[in-house]
Amino acid sequence: MTTATDSLRLLEQLTGSPAPRLEPGHVWLVGAGPGHPGQLTLDALAALAQAEAIVHDDLVDARILAAAPASAERIFAGKRGGRPSSAQADITATLITLARQGRRVVRLKGGDPYVFGRGGEEALALAEAGIPFRVISGVTAGLAGLSAAGIPATMRGINHAVILATGHAATEEGGLDWAALARLGQPIVLYMALRRLGSILASLQDAGMDPATPAAIVESGTLPGQRVVSGTVGTLEQQALAEGTASPCIVVIGDIVPLRERLAP
Ligand SMILES: C[S@@+](CC[C@H](N)C(=O)[O-])C[C@H]1O[C@@H](n2cnc3c(N)ncnc32)[C@H](O)[C@@H]1O
């Protein structure tokens, strides 16, 4: 079986130069992709190969964690509802403590660390603490989930932009201006939108979006349990309730959605 250590060698072969070394006392913020191990990058695998401590999110697939050396300590730092949560301040404090102990630390995050993943906050905290760090980008769920569902993020003749947004901002003060997004007429891809789906879809319709606008939910994109619910802005909330749609999922709204009828795997 190919191990993370083999991937380090493969990376060096491909680049023709030594792979960056994860030094003692350093932290690497690593994107684990949307879930399926095939979406992991060689850089991420090479980071895992060198890790002595891995601080990981709930959404990181067990098969990805299994690729790291058995000797690496695994520290859970998930933040999903219904399970014991780690406060962001505790997570950054753990990273700083492990680094100061001289460990080689991987902070393994779902998708891309810098896309709705609090990676920016963690990087800032490390910088302020004087801890050397590196960021290894990953495949973000918003894009990989679309591909896995047979929905191109952009399509000539349909859209010139794609909006990645968080559904969390729906009720936050100073949150997103849904009317402005609706007016752009470009597809919207929403992370963390399930709990507020009804109010988001209502806001978009209040802003003039046609209720017949195609919309879909991709649940557990790229994973064996992947499910897609396809409908319209007017029907999607009820469909999600009827289907028992569960997190993690992305919501996609716009005329790229029906392409799925011809392109779904
Ligand atoms: C805290 S955000 C992290 C996003 C991550 N940094 C990224 O780039 O994909 C977690 C959200 O990402 C989305 N997500 C993550 N993995 C997913 C998957 N396999 N399928 C669908 N959505 C996913 C869901 O909206 C989930 O609530």
C-alpha cells in the first residue's frame, strides 16, 4: 500500500527538488479536501507523512487520518453541532502549545484552510505568537461538490462569475446583502446554509429572484453517501425537509444546476 511517506518521495520525484520539511516547532495548516481521499493533494500527504501531532476537524475523513504515521498524535478539534465543540481560542492555543513543545504540527482542515475554515484566524494567531507556519491549500467543498454532482461551476453562455458565500452570515449583524447577490444574476454556492435555508431562499425571492430559478443541495459531496436534491428556489426548502437532508452540504442556486441532467455521473 502507498503510504504518506511514499507520497513524499513521489512529490520530490515530480518537482525534482527536496520537499519542504516540517520542522520541529512549526505548524502547517493543511487542506484535506471535501472528504474523498482521492481529492487530497500530494503536498497534504507529504505534510501528513512528517506530522508528529495532527489537530483535525470533524469533517476530515477517517481514511485520510489513517494515511498519517500511526505514531502521530491525533487531536480532535471539531466544531459541528450536536457534538462536543472546541472553541476557536482553544484550538489556536493548542496549536501554539504543541509548537512551543517542539512538535511538528499539522492542522488538518476540511476543504481549503482559507475558505470558510477559520484558517485565516489561525494563521494570524500563529503569526502573532511568532510560530512559523505554512498553508497548504486543499480542494474546497463548494467546487468539488458541484463537480461530483455533475454541475460545472462556470459555463460559457450561462455565467461569468460564481459567488461562494456562507449561509451563516444570514442572521449575523452586517451579514450578507442577499438582495445585492440576487441582482447579480450569477450562480451562488452556499456553505453552511442548511439551518437557514428557508430564510435565505425567502430573502432571495423577496429581492426579486424568480422562484423557478434552479437550485440544488449536494450532501456529502465526493463521499460514498453523496446525495443530491434538485429543485428550484421555490421548492428546495420543502424538498430538503422531505428528504431529511443533513450536513455537510452545499447549496447551489442558478442556471448551471440543470446541466446536471446531462452531466451527472
Ligand atoms: C466550516 S466550512 C469549511 C469549508 C472548507 N474549508 C472548504 O473549503 O470546503 C464547513 C462546510 O463546508 C461544506 N462542506 C464540507 N465538506 C462537504 C462535503 N463533502 N459535501 C458538501 N459540503 C461540504 C458544508 O457546507 C459544511 O457545513
